[in-house]
Amino acid sequence: MSKQITVRLPDELVEFMDRLVDDNKASSRASVVARAMERERRRELAERDAAILAEYGEPSDLDGLASYAGGTALSDLD
């Protein structure tokens, strides 16, 4: 399900989005905005996780997982 919204953006951001679409790096302006929002959501989650780790410390049993995740390519970020 999706919801249509109206957003005002500076001209330079719209021009950037249009270049991405023109260069076939995005299928539409909406896809650029959705991708940016997904990145922001992941950033917020990572910031929250970092705050939790800072408060409680990092459990040593997650060291292997952290190493693996650190080397995992996130193709949707390219």
C-alpha cells in the first residue's frame, strides 16, 4: 500500500532527482524520495542502536555478527 503526498523541495534537489531519472539511476522522482526515506529510517535505527550500545555496552557474543554485517554489501545504497 502506498499513500500520495505533496512535498516542496528546493529546485536543486528536484534537478538532482531529475538527473537520476534521466541517467536511469532511478525509475521516478517518487522512487528517489522513497529510497532517501528508507536510508533515513535505517540511519535512525542505527543511531538508536548506537545509543543503546553506548549505554549498556556491546555484548561480546555479537562480535562475530558485527564483523559479518560490517562486510555485507547493501546494494540498495548504490
